[in-house]
Amino acid sequence: MSTTQSSSGPRQRHGAASPVSSSSSPSKSGQSAGTRAKPSGSAASSPSTSTPQKGHIIGRCIRQCGWLVVYVIIAVVTPMVMNHAALSKEQKELMPTPGSMVRINRHQRLFMRCLGHGSPVVILEAPMGKDHTVFERLQLSLAKHTRVCSYDRAGLGFSERPLVNRSEPTQRSKSNGMPHTVEDMAEDLYKLIVVESGLPPPYVLVGVELGSLITRFFAQIFEGSVGAVVLVDPLVEGVENFEQGAVRQYWKETRLQPWQKQQLTAASGLYRLGLITGLAQKVEKNAMSERQLARKKHILCQPAHWQAAVEELFLVNETMAQIQLLWRIKSFPVNISVAVVTADSDSTVSPAVNKAWKQAQKHLVDKLHPGCRHKHVSGVTGASLLEKRSAVLHELVLNSVDQVRESVAATAASKQKDASDTATESSKETNAPTPTVLPPPPSQPPHVML
């Protein structure tokens, strides 16, 4: 009994769960066990499956970033290479003729263009950051009367920048290796026109803005080679001290920053790309020929030109200090005639800048060069004198040329007169009668005492 109950007890406990459930429970329990085991299995296998997925994503990102870097490099380098190749080709094709590159030292050549014949030779000095093409009209008109030469200062236009080895002790000083101060620019001009080109003096120097400082400095140093100077809208040393430095602030905002921006766009090739696509500001043709227009675009795309322009402006205080020091050492030669041309104020700049500019020019006329010929041109600003009043400048320069010719003729006549007077005196001395020389009396014999 007890055995039966004990044997049926377990069966009844099994039977309470129903026969179907008892028969299917093993599968369900297996499923539930498998289901419960699956998460643990997936958790155990996640490191082996997620690591390749992450590696795949990272590799794909690297490949995409690599292509992006390649595209960026191509986008940056292509305009630079294109601009450099175009500049190398245009340097030879667009160089003005007549004109030539003159070697002034071992590592540097300057471009110079001479037209016409006769003497005295007129030398044209461009404004700050400008090349010789600003004198296109004036040079052509003056070439009908005498020989006229324009040139590009170091780094500007078609001229080359000097190579400076700053590792050498002799080129570490402040003044050495600075080709854009008035001292170095005047020395370059002397090498160009006197030493290498052999142009006969005396010269008539025509300087515009910064060019007027160079002509005055050159005339004081090499006074025997200069007959006259013409200063057009001159930049005067000390102008930055008027009106609490208004001119210095004007230079920084309206010249230095735009020129630096132009230098960057030219060096990157973006400016040429803008000219091709029409995104850059169009160059006004005015009365220029197609070749002149192409030459102007070439200059605008030349980073070396803009670097030289920036350095001329950046070193303008050094330039003014040099000419002020020269005035303390040596006065301006009185035998050199000076003509000054001024213009109306520029409405595009502040009144303080205009006032400072006029005060400095008045100081130049009244104090530095008293007695000079001063001509004021109304209805035009100093920046547009060359373009809109070239006829006025033509007449003024020709007056200086005539003065030098008269001075040279008078000097030649004086020398000829002195030579003839010397020859006459020599001939008189030669033709004068020779005085008769009496023979000495015969010597008496010695007296003999007997």
C-alpha cells in the first residue's frame, strides 16, 4: 500500500501537469533554455563580431578623409601651379619692347625702357607700389623731344628681387638686405643708369609720390649727375607726424591691408582663377590696348610685385628717417632746379589725411626748397595727375629740360671761353720778343805785384 502510494504519488504529481504538457515540456524547456542561453552566447561572441565592424567603419572613414585631403590638396595646389606656369610664360611674352633687363649685380636684374633721343635724359620714378606702366602717356609724349627712361624698382613689375643670404654676418644688420628703402633704391638707380647703362648726365629726375623722395635723395648724393628734379604730388618726410598720425592709419587701412590681401590671392592663384571665371573684379580697360591690358593683369597676378609693394610701404618710416638724416649731413645742392606739382585734396580720404598731406607739401615748398617753381593743378587729385593731367606734366618737364640745356650750353661756353683765354695767354707768352742778353764782360787778368 505504501509502495503503491509512493509509486503513484510521483505519477499524480506528473499527471497534475496534464499528459500533453508533460510530453511537450522537454521541448519547451529546451527552447526556453536555448532562448536563455542565446543572450549569454551573443554576449560572449560580441567582442569577436563588433571589433571587425568598428574597424571597417574606421577604415571607411579614413579612406573618405584621405580622398577629401587629396581633393583639398588638388584644389589648393592646382591654381598655384597654373598661375606660376602662366607667369613664367607671360614674363617673356608681355615684356614691353623696346625694353631690356639690366643686370645691376650678380643676383639681380632691373627692367628699364628708354624711348627717344637727345639730352638731357629724363628718368621717371613711379609712385609707391607701382611699375613703369603708370608713365605710358607721359613717356611717349616726352620721347618726341628727348630721351626718356622708365624702370621698375626691385621686385616691382618685371624687375627681380635681390637674393639675400641672411645666414651671412654682413647681411644680418637692419639696413642690409632691405632693398625697399630710399638709400638702397637710390643706389640701384645709380647702378642702373650710370654704371651699367652709361646714360650721359646731367639727368632730369621726375618723381611721383614716393618717387619724389628717391629723386631728392639721389640728387643730394650724386649732385654732379643731376640737373633738375620735378616732384609730382610729393611724399614729404615727416608727413606721418602731422594730424596725430592720420596718414599712418590711412596707409594701414587703404594700402597695407588690401595689398597684403592681393599678395595672398596672387600667390595662391585665386586671383587669376577669379579673372578666368569672372568672379574677380574686372580690370578697367580705358584706352589701353589688348597687350597693355594683358600686361596689367600679369602684374596683378604677380605675388612678387605685391610683396615688393608691401615692403616699400612697410619700410616707408625707415625711408623717411634716412632722408632726414641726409638733410642733417648735407644740404640740397643750389645748382639743381626744383619744380613741385601739387593737386587738390582727395575726397575719398579723411580730412585729417588731406590736411596732413598739404601741410607737409607746404613745408617742402617753403622750407626745404625755397624758391622752387610751384604749380598747383586744380580739378584733379594727386592720384590721377598722371592719367588726367599728363599734358600739364609734359610742359613742366620740358621746361626743366630746357633749363638744363641752357645751363649745359652756358657751362660749355664758359669752358670754351676759359680755354680760349688760356690759349691766348699762352700764345702771347710764346710770341713775346726775347730780351737781348749781353755777353758777360771779359775777365780781367789778375793784378801782379812787382
